[in-house]
Amino acid sequence: MGAWSGRRGLVVGLAGTALVAVLGLSGCTSGESIAATGTGGERQSTEAPAKPPAKVTATPAANTKDASPAGPITVVVADGTLDTVSLTNAEGKQVKGELAADKKTWTVAEHLGYGKTYTWAGSALGTDGKTVPVSGTFTTVKPKRTAKASLNTGDGQTYGIAMPVAVVFDAPVKDKAAVQKAMTVTTTPENVGEWAWLDDNTAHWRPKEYWQPGTKVEVKVGIYGVDLGGGTYGRDDVTSSFSIGRAQVVKADTQTHRMVVYRDGAVIHDFPASMGLESDPGRVTKSGTHVVMSKHASYGMTNPKYGYTNVVVPWAVRVSNNGEFVHGYAPSIPDQGKRNVSHGCVNLAPANAKLYYDSALVGDPVEITGSNQQLSRADGDYYDWALTWDKWTAMSAIAN
């Protein structure tokens, strides 16, 4: 028993000696070697992964042909930052551009020209510390022809609550969807509305309901660089910024022979009136929602079919392009409030016409009821409110 214990003690002692030897060896081994050895005894790399080089993307890319001069025209870098970027035309003139604060993106700040060649230059610094060049040349599209657009609204103006936004092109638009996508109407507060194409040259935007009084409106017809179809491109962008005024609505009834003016829901005028003679189809005042289009302190009325030329009337407010006005006319005063005798216009006593003239804004609605004919697209430009909302939106070039 004692001999066995001694042998066991010897074994333990030897083991202890071996452990000390291992620990001693460990103590002499560098920390780097420890970190490099896995639990399975395999060797592990301690080197940091290589940092990637800068990846530069220019739009348009080098050798692009027929690029839109309206963009997008940018240089973007990943895994790095842009040091310098320039874009020059064939004459060596630099295009205006802006470098983002994080130096990741450079964006052109002006339109390029049609049918021109441009060259990228500059450099980007990658996370690997190496420089990558920005280079390449591209060419913008050369149109077969260009088309001009015009707006019916002016900057800083105030319009009535039925005012449509009308865009007229001086050439037919074949790709209406592409053009419509380039036209925006931004309103504050929001007013739901939609574009509709009245014909190949004309698009209108109107709200679903009358504008909210006090609305601020920003319109942009951003057609520069846009293919209108058939090789015709937009000549210039067109913009407009305007406001909607108070809510004034005229309600004229051909059967009661009255014209009532409402301001913000309250009656401010109630005038006797004479409207178009209904026994003659050519003289009927059309029922439907008309829109004030223009105002004239005096206006010469001419209608060869009915034998009169340049009959000057006071305080004329045009409400359609089919010859309908609200205006003063003293000779019909005995008929006003009693019977309809005019050639389609709403006749008022000159003093009453002046009161209405002074209160009216272009874009005010004039709602006429009671006659045997309805306002339609045959009656001129501003028949927008003669259409239901479903019919209006069906005239959009983009599916809703």
C-alpha cells in the first residue's frame, strides 16, 4: 500500500513537472502566436481585409449617344469621395454643377444644349487611398424639331376657384404620356386634380372640386429634353406660381331671369338679367359651369350672322369662347328680369354690370341653368367643368 502510494506520488510529480514545462513554454510564446492559433490547432490570418477602391459611375456614361440634355447628369462614387469633377462642352466651357456635402455625388446645375458633346474630368479618392479618374465623353440628342409650350396663368396672379391650368403646345404632342409625366402641379394645401388632353396640342389640369380659397399653386411644364414624339423635343421648361382668391360663384337662371353673385357663401348681388333668346338655337345662353376668361371695360361685339358689327358694350366679362359675356346693355333694361332677348350674353344694367365687373376674377365660376342647350367642348377652351370627374380623368394620358 505504501509502495503504491509512493509510485502514484511519483507519477503525479512527473505530471506536475510536465505542466510546469508547458506553462513555461507558454510564457515564452508571443501573444501573436497565441492569437494566430485556433482551438483546432489551425493557423488563422490576422491581416485586416483589403479596403476597396473607389467605384465611379457617371451618367451619361462614356460614349453615350443621344443623351437627354435635361438629365439626369451626375457623377456618383461608392467606397470613396469625389475630389474634383468637371463637365465641359466642345468649346472648353465648364457646365455649372454642385458637389454634395458628403462628396459622394456631383450633379449638373443647368440644362445642357441639344446636339452637343461633353467631356467628364476629375478624380475620386477610394477608401484604399488610391485615386480613380473621372473621364469619358458623351453626346446629347439632336432633335428633328423643337416645340414651345405656353401657360394661361401668370406669376403672382390671383385667380378664381374654377380656374383651370391650361398648357398649349405649338406642335402636336404624339407621346402624351411622356409629356404629362414632365408636367407637375403642386398645391398648398393639397387639392386633388388631374391632367386631361383636350386635343393633340392642349392639356388642362383642374381640381376635382373647385379650388380651396387661398391655395398656393406651383406649375412646372418640364419638357426641355423630353421627346414629345416623332423626334420633336421640348424647347424650354415653363413655370408659373399663382394663388387662388376668395370663393365667388355666380348663379344665373334663364327662367327666373336673375343673376345672383355669392361671395364665400353669402349673397352680395342679385341682379335682374336678360339672357339668350331660346326660340333661336343660335342665340341660346348655354347651361353649365362657365369660367371667367377675361375682363374688358368696353368691348366691341360683332356677329355678322345677326347683322351687327362692333357694337360697343360696357363692363364685359367673357365667360366662354363661344361669344358669351356678362356685360352691361342699357337697351335691354326693360327686358331684364322679365324675358330673354340677347344673342347669348347675360345682359345687365350698366351700373349693375360695373358692380359685377369690379368683383370678378379670371377663373371665377359662372353657373348658368334653365336653358335648353348645354355647354360642351364645342364652346371653346374652358369647358372643363362641363365634364364629370370620370370623363375628365378618362382624358388623362396616364392610367389612374
